[in-house]
Amino acid sequence: MLECLEEKEIISIKNLSVKYNNFYALKDINLSIKEREVLGVCGESGSGKTTFCKAISGIERYNGEIKFLKKSKIDFIFQDPSSSLNPRMKIYDIIQEPLIVREKIKDKKIINEKINNAILEVGLNSDLLEKYPHQLSGGQKQRVAIARSLVTQPDILICDEITSSLDISVGAQILNLLKDIYQKRKITIIFVSHDISALYYISTDIIILYKGLILEEGKTKDIIKNPKHPYTNILISSILTTTKKENIKIKNNTTKSKCIFSDKCYKYSKDCDNYENQLIDISNDHKVRCIKYEKIFN
Ligand code: ADP
Ligand code: MG
């Protein structure tokens, strides 16, 4: 678990929604992301995580407002390095591309130096620079993708399920690498994972997404040690061996509640039918979309 040291806001998100036809992939997201924050974005498949990343990086149309508090450089690392790295290019050229195309650097000596530094920073041997992506392992390819991002010195790095296509041990090494990069560089990271244990390790703050809505948001230590939403509790108890799990599980309810999670909730009762599904402030930096937030453990 990391702690964010800065208080300065770098991204301000107001009433962000993304709609595909009549379907909201994201709805009414309000969020303030601080400089040097590692924002963990958690949620099951289809909850809107990738849409959130795409909206922030400007590659998806949205309604609402996303403001950057300074001219920030954003870079995006995708889930599957096999499809994000051009198979016809040597690793050297892959890492060089953003330097030439985006940074407009022409000096070969500077380019060489930047590429060599980046490849060392991600823990790879410079011999790999002459190889093609198919000659590398999954973990090595993801390190190349990280190196390609780092050469341009991004202020904000968006990592969308970057360990999901890897073996657990390789994924853990990538997570370690990212933590080192975070601690060395002044950088803000948006780290998406369906696996909350990865977020426990890497993030300073967490949002829990469900069907395009934030169900809970707060500091990582509060979310993990003191979850307030039943869904968060289900996610966390699935990774802890110590909690009693009989009652903490997905249900199948028929409800009239506007609460978006009520049909699956182990705490659902008639009281929830009056709830308007709004996000509730429980402290300065902890919000939850549940009226039973004080009673989710019993
Ligand atoms: P996640 O990354 O959490 O798995 P996504 O953000 O990819 O979720 O998708 C959220 C929802 O939006 C899903 O139901 C998905 O099917 C839908 N969706 C994503 N992209 C599109 C698109 N281009 N057109 C229509 N629906 C989409
Ligand atoms: Mg996704």
C-alpha cells in the first residue's frame, strides 16, 4: 500500500458520462485525482474501467468535464502487449517511435541514450533492442511497453489491466517495477485491475466501479481495512482467508430499489427500496453508494 504525498490536484473530473447508444458505460463520475496519486480502479468485467481510461486519455467521447490542471503528458499501457507492440518493428524502433513522432527529437545520440536508459529502468538487457516482439516473453513485452511510455517522461501513466495477461509471478514482478518507477519519478498513475489485491499493493486511492457507477471511493487503507459497500466487502473477503464468508456473497434478489447493486446484495432489505442510489460522504475522502454502510458486517 502506498500513500500519496501531494495534495495538488492534477485531474478534475465532473459529471463524466459515456453513453453507447442508450447504454451508459460510465455515469456521473466526479473525482479529483492528485499529483503523485496511484488511483486504483477496480470492478468486474464490463464495469466501465477501460471506458474510464479512454475518456481520460481523450480517445473516447464523453459528456461532462475532464480538466487537467497543467499541460500534462498522458500515456496509456494496454492489457495485451502482443497486440499493442507492432510485430514488424524491432524493440529499438518500438521505443524510438514516440521520441521521433511525439517528442520530435532528431539527435540520434540523445535518442540512443534515452532508449538505453529506459530499457535499463524496466530491468531489461539492451541485447533485446535488436529483437522482435515475438522473440520476447509476455513479461518482457510488457516491460517494453512500459519503457516506450517512460521515454517520453509522462506526467500521467494509465495502466489498463497490464498484469492480467501474465502469469501471477510475472505479473507481481511488473507490479514491483511499477512501484519502483512511481517512487523514483514524480508521476501520477491510474492503475486498473479487476483484482483488488493488486490495488492493495500498488495504489494510494481506490474507486470501485460497478455498471458504470462509482460504488465506493477512498484511500486504499480505508477501503481495504474498512470497506463500507457490500460489493467492496465481497471483493475484499474473496482475497482474505481470515474472514467468515458464509454471508458475504453475491445474492439473487428481486427488488424495487434504485440501488444498482440491490439485486445482488447480501444486505438488501425493504429499507433499501427508499434509497435513491446517491453517493454518500462518510468522511472527507471516503464516499459510498449504500444506505447500510454502517451495518455491512452484521
Ligand atoms: P471493463 O474495462 O470494466 O471491462 P469497458 O469499459 O470495456 O469495461 O466496457 C463497459 C461497458 O461498455 C461494457 O458493457 C461494454 O460492452 C460496453 N462498451 C465498451 N465499448 C463499447 C463500444 N465501443 N460500443 C458499445 N459498447 C461498448
Ligand atoms: Mg477493460
